[in-house]
Amino acid sequence: MSDRTLSEPAAVPAADARGTGRRALAAALQAGRADTLATFAAFESALPGLEVPQRDELNPPLWELGHVGWFQERWLARNAQCHRGVTADPDAARQPGVRAAADALYDSSAVAHDSRWALPLPDATATRADLAAQLARSLVLLSSVADDGDDALYFFRLALVHEDMHHEAALYMAQALGVPIDDARWQARGLPVPTDDLAFDGGNVRLGHSGAGFAFDNELGAHEVQLAPCRIARQVLRWAEFLPFVEQGGYAQDRWWTDTGRAWLAGTGAEAPRYLRRGRAGWRQWQHGRWAELDPALPASHLTQHEAQAWCAWAGRRLPTEAEWEAAALQWPSDFRWGDVWEWTASPFAPYPGFTPHPYRDYSTPGFDGRPVLRGASFATQPRMRSPRYRNYFPAVRNDVFAGLRSCAL
């Protein structure tokens, strides 16, 4: 099987973030920082005083910016065990950073979410100066690395993908807050009319990462799983396929919803997907701070897992398991299109056999609480982040994320 990843649906090199050497990694760190700063500038332009409401799905943009730089510096320039990779002691004493007491401001493991709105954060100018100094320290350290081995480069790759993940989070925060994002790279694209499913014969497949290159701890522990034959859609669902469920009263019919889905409906009063409303001229979508005509060819997005399951029940389909998803992505690198939106699966996020947490202890373990796995990537995901092995995970109620669904035949 090929280990390539796809985007729209041409192949993208999987090694961009996971196996790249020092020179390309240095360029990627600088490019990622440029994207971080550009998106932050959009928040500055659209939000007076950078003020945002205190909600579970949001962070103050100024805190987010400082956290990205703090994380990179904590695991690189301040980390005397940086060269040890996954065997580094996460609790080892840290060297001084460019800003004293930054841990008390930006450590997401220690600074309670709701307290971040009241922190004495440096202003935007000072925060940008901190990030510039932190990146400079990282690049000097990278230039001194003796080889391109996985241990030597582990924390540089971790810092890169961490910033990339926060950049995508900033983009869906922008959607929630009505902040216009003009960069064409971060816009959803229409999908073709769906065709027949792909037929998987079943059998033993190998799930998870093995071998060289960067991997998250929850991807390790490659193991064989037995899959039954199935038929899986070639692409994610478009609005053209989802909206008939809404128009036929699907949100008001209990029979399509699970018990937890009905509880979510009762608690939210939802009658349609987030960011959509129906007007006299048809469906409209909230985007870039305004209501615009909805393109039905766009991938259905900002759906909870409850909505994805309800559509499947209505359509006589089901969500794939993450093993089915990964097997299909690897078996059909040209026919299985992914990377348009994150895709809810039917699988709970759980450790693979022999799971051992990496030094960033809070990455995976807190998520092993039954929340579902999402697979793939979205239009807002940095291309270098995309991998068919990547396991994303969010609570089933999250609808701020660029998430939709692909289905399987029953």
C-alpha cells in the first residue's frame, strides 16, 4: 500500500512535517510563523482591542499568540534534553526564556482556560517581539543539530505541528467571531457530484505508525486488525446531500438521533447546522462576518458527530470506523479523496496497544475519555500536517471545527 496523503485530491508528500531534514524544517518553521502572524493581524484588524467573548471553544487571540511562541521555546531553546527526543524527561528543569515568568501566562497545562481573559499579558507589539526572539533561538539551535535523526529533530517537528494546529484553531475561531480571512489557501472548495462507493474486500490491515519519521504517541503501537468487507464513499458529504435531511424535518424527528444526540438537540434547540440559515431565496452561510448564498457543492461542515450520525440514520448509511478510514486512504491513494473537512468516525479515541506517552504528556492521554476520532484533514489544515495515520479527536458536541462526514453502506 502507498503511504501517500491526498488533497483535492492530488497527492501531497507525507514527509513534509514528519520526515523533513534540518534545512526544510527551518524553512517550515519560518513559514508557519508567518502564517501565525498574518492570521493574528486579521484578528487585530477586525476585533477592537482583540476582545473576544469568554467561551469554552475560544481563547483570547493575544494569549494564543504568546502560547505558540512559549511552547516552541519551552521544548527547544529552554529544553536541555531537546536532543533526546521521546526519551527526554518532561519535568527536567528549564533554562530561562526570553520573557521571565512566561510559564505563569502561557502554560496550557497549568493556566486554567477561564483565567486567560484576566491575565496580565504583554501587548501585541511585545508579544510579537517575544515570538521573533524565540524563533531566532530555535533556528540557531536547529543549525547546530549534528544530524537529521528522528531524536535530534523530534522537538523541532513537534513545535512545527503544534503551531500548525493552533493556526487551524485560529481559523475556526475567526469563523466563529466573524473575522474575515482573505488568504485563498484557507477557503473551502466545491466537490464533484458523488459517484459509487469504493468496495473494500476486508481482511487483515495494519493500523498505526511504524518505522522512521515523526509520529504522535497515539499513532504508535502499529497492530493488525480484522476488517469486514464494506463499501465506503469516495469523498465527504456535500451540502447538496446533507440539506435534504434538514429540509425534510430531520432535526425534529427523534427516530434519526441517538440518545446523546437527542440530549444535544434538547440542550441547544438546534434546527439546522451551525452557521446556516434558510431565507426566502434559499440557504445562506455565515462566513467572513457576513451572510452569503450557500454553495451546495461545498463540503458539509461545522457538524457535530450527533448530526453526522443522524444524517447516516436518515440516509440508511453509517459512519466508518477509523480502521476502515485508514485502510481505504492507503489502499486507494488516487480514488479516496480526503482533506476537505475533518471526518467524524464511529471509533472512540483510545490508546493503541503498548501506548506510552511522549514528553508532551497532555497531548493524548486527556483525550482517552470516550470522545470520537476524526480522520483526514480540512481545507484549513497546513498541507505538511496531513497524514493518513493522523488521529484527531474532539468531543462529539463540537461544531466550531471544520468537521463533516463520509459514510459507509450498511
